[in-house]
Amino acid sequence: MRQPWVEHRLFSRISSNWAGKPLRTLATFLACIRGTKTQTGFAVKATRLSGTYEDGIEVPDREMQTWHLKRHSVCPQWNYTIEPRWTMF
């Protein structure tokens, strides 16, 4: 089963919300996500998308090199922030 997409900036909030809860069902997983709010009051929405999605899609190294990744000190391979590409007009 392919992992669901979750907005990367909400990972820490969602993780705090489901800390210590066993995520054994999709309903529990979605309920924990839906119960998450940011400091500014943004409520998270989550839904299951039905359908089949292709696994194994890889991003070419050439494209990855154009991303602005700021790796975190703890587990930098997994923990990073994707910073926006700034353009000048």
C-alpha cells in the first residue's frame, strides 16, 4: 500500500497529536490527522482517495539537485525542510 501524502510542514503537529496512539486502522489514522490544528488555528483536513497509484516513481537526480533542501541535524536523510525557490522580477 502506498503511503498517503501529508503536507510536510504539518508533520510535527500531526506526530504530536497521535503520539502514543496505535495507528492500526485507517479510521484512527485519519482521525488523528483531522484532530490536528496549527498555532494559528488552521484545521487539517484528511480524506481517503480511492484509486490505484503507481509505486516506484523516482525523481531524477538532476531534478533533486534543483531543490533547496535544508537538512535537520537529527536524521538528516529523513528530516529536512524544502525551502521555496525565490525568483526576482
